[in-house]
Amino acid sequence: MQNAYDMRRYKKSFAALVDAIDAAQRGDWRACVDSYELSFNLSGGHRSMFKNRYYVVSGFTATLCDGACEPTKNDYKLIESIVDDENERPEIRAKAAFTKGVLRYDKGDRNGAARAHRKCIAIVDAASQAARDREIFIGNRVNARGQPEHDMQPAGVVMDRTRANASNNVSDRRVARVDGDVDLDRVVDDLMIQRETARMRAHGGGVISNERSQHVAFRADPDLMRERGVTGDEYNDRLEPICASCYRCGSRAGCAERYPSCAACGLVAYCGKPCQRADWAARHKAECRPKKELRRGDMVQLPPTREGEGGTEDATVTPVGFVAGDVADGTVAVEIRRGETVECEVEKLRRLPSRAPPPPPCA
């Protein structure tokens, strides 16, 4: 039963969730993770009736697993505390344990990763039937009328997917790791739907001030794109959520499904292992490298900037350009217009796919 204190706490938690949405929209992934974690910490604990708790955990764990920002000691501490809390709901503990395994693997701790994945499996196996039958909120989707609606699934279905990914990571030594069923591209894609409805609910039904309702858009110089041989359609496709398409056969994932991305670079995704292996042999082996390893010619997303003065409405714009030099002392030159380059910190750049997914196969 919710009391007045709980309702106030949920209100603060939802406001932090909105902050996470804003941060993700402008590409500030550290602020995104911090806001998601604050939302979770303010959500009232395992007895809470706040429906977004699993969604919030998926938000910050997906961002960390994807490598969009470097995990901090506080991130690890929160994940550990969730895993160790036996009173916490099993789908949340399992997600945290799986994330711990992925992060351990990325640090080179293979044994620690295996222990965390086995812990995830044990948590799911020990879940009661009542816990498995409970429906949880995993995101939003667009219905046939083009309107957003909640995507609710039984916790057991969600846990089984997490368990399967953990089991694969323990048993399949040929694949570096599987990121999971809810990854960063799912989060970003869902935020496009969640953003406006979240704003109206965050403060008891009132709309957040227009100061925080900025437009968010990517900006690329058309002349530069033509010079680099990137057509308008290809540019748009390379900005689409990566895990919505198979980069081998072109099949498209459903609205509640996301294909696993390459664990090494995160810039391609596949509908299954046959396509992954075939594409690896054909071309991805030659192009795959860590996502923060930048080379001349890479298309990159720069940190968002604010535009607009006086009576003009402020807008958050995310520039897109091409790496124009070699990395030196953690910085690199990025060409944003023909003949115009800017120096950027490598850690603040996000490398975009080097190619668009193929068109979907004919029905």
C-alpha cells in the first residue's frame, strides 16, 4: 500500500527518470547513468509499487554494458548492493548480476565474470512462480494507431531471456559476450517514445517548463557528406538504432525485440549466430575494433551543443562529423564542415557505424 511519503518519493524518482531521458537525448551518457541510478535509489526499495523500477535498472545497466561511459566505483557499488539484496525482486537482481558479469569480462576478469553469470542463473532458478507471473514494465511501444503504449511482460519471460544470455556467456567461449535483451539502442529508441509522456507525468500531471523542452536533432554538413560519399538515405540509416536491424541479412527486429550487438565494437547487430559468423568471415573481421579506437575517416557523433539566442527558442543540436587526424594526448581533430575542424576529447565522441544495414529481404 502506498502512503503519502511513498507518493512523494515516487514523484522524485520519476523526475530523476525524466532527467535521465533528457541526458540520453543530448548524448550525455554519464549524466544519464547518474540520473537513472538516482531514480532507482529514490524508488522506495523492494516493497515499492513504483512500476518503473525494472525499466530504470535496465536503463543504467544497458548504458554501462554498451560502453557509452566508463563505470565508476559508485556504479559497481550499486550493482553489488542490488545483487546481494535477497529481498530485492529477482528480475532486478538477475539484471544486476548479469551486468556485473559483463563489466567483469570487459575488465579482463574472466573468472569473476563467470561467477557473476552463474549467480544470475541461480537467482532466476530460485524465483517463485508468483514472482515469475508478475507483469513488469519494460518500455514503451507504438501501437497500430501510432500512439505510445506500455510494453508489459511477465517477469518470468524477462528473467528467462537474461538467464539465457548469462548461460551463453558462461558456456560459449567463441563469442566474447552477449550484451543482453535490453541494450543501449533499445533504451535510446524507447526514449523517443517515452520522452514527452514522461514530461507530463513527472510533476503530478503538470508539464515541465519549456526551458527543458528543447528540440534535439543531429546536424551534418550536406557538402561534407557528399564529399565523403554518404548519401542522405545512408546517413539516416547509420543513425538508426543499431540493434533494430541485422547487418548481414537485413531483417528487422520487432518493436519489443532487439538483436544482440557485436560485443567488441557494438556497431553491428545480427538476428542470430549464423548471420554473425557469415558476416564476420565476409567483412566484419576486417572492420571490427573497440568503439573508442578512432581512425581517420570514422563518422562520429560530437557532444551536443546549445543554439539559439534572445527570442529564438533554444535547441540542443548534436553535430556529426568525420575524424580528420590521428589521436594525440586523448584528443583528435574532427571535420564538421568542409575545411573546418575542431579538436575533441576522444572520450566525448561516439563512433557511428561505418556502414548502413542492408535493406530488408523481400517478403
